[in-house]
Amino acid sequence: MSRFLNERYAAMKPYVPGEQPQDKRYVKLNTNESPFPPSPAVLAALNGEEVAKLNLYSDPTAKVLVDAIAARFDRISREGGGKGIKPSQVFVGNGSDEVLAFCFQAFCGKDKGMACPEIGYGFYPVFCEIFGIKFNPVPLREDFSIDIKAFEGIKDNITIANPNAQTGIYIPVSDIKTLLSADKDRLVIIDEAYCDFGGESALGLLDEFDNLIVVQTMSKSRQLAGGRVGFAIASEAIVEDLNKMKFSFNPYNLNRLSILAGAAAISDEEYFEMTTSAVKAERERLKKTLAELGFYVTPSLANFVLAAHPKIGGKELYLALKEKGVLVRFLSDEALKPYVRITVGSKEQNDALTDAIKQIIKEKGI
Ligand SMILES: *Cc1c(COP(=O)(O)O)cnc(C)c1O
């Protein structure tokens, strides 16, 4: 630390992202990326002509991207009998991490902390730290499921990843409705990073509630983790507030290529269906194989599973797998120490993982 750092940040512990090793090739199942390449429509959109325009700033309103996102969710809303989604209800950011950061910064304050399930996305407490917001961890049930009653009477805003980060456990939209109606002065942010792998989106509740923000990302289900495209859908007034934050910080938060990539990705429904269905099918196959190998596996609806073996600790398994060229995630939360979090990969990647686990079980005589 230099002697210049503001003392406010001296004790701050930054978020630790999963390893992105540059040294050797691993079967990489540690950061919940998609095993598929981006949609062919994305590759077609990012041609040399577009690269040649990088001397010019990107559109600070990211209109083509906002319009494409709005069009998709407007269609889904209307098909479900809803009122539709307007472009003025869509906010886009440099990954959903940035979108979430703007939400925390904009809507929490001295008397408004952020309540989150005590096991969840590791960035939430970090955002609270950097913005000086009170972080209010809410206990889960023993099986890691979210107990909606535990949020009763809490005045703070609420952020829940649904399905939840690390566990993949999903809460039904009816529970979110309960949270929204219990206190209309409390914002509920639903982080749907993993929703496309089997959960139901809370977006339908926007017609009825203006204290809801739904956040999604193109990193997990749309093959654009490296493109950094995230978005929020909420009331027009909330989106106006978020744009105020963005235009006071970095109006060009999305670069020209990411705007085009995101618009192409969100418009390719067929590729989205194909890739998310494949991941869901592989997830169920992986759960079954791990259970047969003696693991306890959480009932994940995400593109990862959280698994613990009774005879080998999470860190030990993580290290043994790494030695065999397979990267999974070991999470240091006390309650997660017995577990590893495994991204659902392609069939070949998942087979490589389970083969390596079988070898480890044999070598260690467990
Ligand atoms: C991956 C993830 C994010 C961040 O996604 P980016 O769009 O890549 O910033 C946010 N929330 C949860 C729960 C995630 O798992």
C-alpha cells in the first residue's frame, strides 16, 4: 500500500475473481463461463469495418443494445399477458457487476443498508465496503435454501441472486412477490445471472411493483463474459437514476464492439435455446454422476453445481484436480469449506472432470 491511499480504503478487501490462468491449458470449470463460443451472429457483427471505427467514441446511450434488450423482453412480457417493456426501462452496463455497483451506490445510504443472503455473490459485501454501505447478511436455512421469513421487518434494501450464487438454489417468484409487497419503500434487486438455466425471471412482477430491479448478464448464458455486457430492467424512474450515476462516472461504459455483440447475442433466440438446453442437460447428467461417486450435490438450477464428498475436503479436492489439469472453484466461506463449485462444461469437459475425480478417489483410497 502506498502512503497516498485514502484511509477509508486501507482495510478494504477486494473481490477475488476465479483464476484465469495464462500459463497452461486447463479444463476450465471455475468461473461459470459458457463452454460454447458466442453466437455466429456476434461473430458476424464484429467485422473489420466496426473495428476500424474504434477511433470514434461509442454511443453513450448504447441505443442498439438497449432497443434489442427491450424488444426481447417486451415480446416475452406481452406473450405472458403483461404490459411490455420499454427501452426507457432498460439500463446497460459494463458487465452486471457494474450495473449492481451503480444500484448499490445510487439507492443505499446512511440509513439504508443492503440485506443479502449470508451465502451469495461475493461482490455484494465488497460494493458495500467501497461505498460505505451497511452490509446486512441474512442467515440461510441449514440446507442453504433462502428463508424469505428471515427478511421480515428488515428496512434495508435487498439483493438476492436467483438462483443463488455458489449454491444454485432457486426461490420461486411468489417469494419475491412476498418481499416486494411487504415493504414498498424497500428496493428488491434480483440478480438473475443464472436465471436462464432453469429458474423463472421476476420480470413479470414489474407491472405491479416499482420497487423491483431485475439484473441480468450476458456473461453466463450468452457467451459474452469477455465482452462485459450486463443490464437492469426496472421502472423508468429507476433507470433514469441509474443513467444519472453512469453519466456522472463513465458515459462510454460500453465500448463499440460490446454494444454490437450484446445486441446480436440477445437477438439470437435459437442459439440461446440450443446452448442453454445443452448446459441444463449436462448439469443433470453431472449431478447424477457426482451423486454416484458419493458426493452431496445442492439442487442447483444454475450452470454450476456445488458438491461435497464426505471423505475429501473442498480445498484438497480443488488442489488434486488442479494437478490433473482441471480447474474448479474452492470458496473460502466457512460453511462452504467441504465443497467445490464446478461449472457445467461441455460433455467432454464434464467427462474429463469426473474421470479425474475417479482417479483421485482411487489414488487416495477413499
Ligand atoms: C457472474 C455473476 C455476476 C457478474 O456478471 P458480469 O456480467 O460478468 O459482471 C453477477 N452476479 C452473479 C450472481 C454472478 O454469478
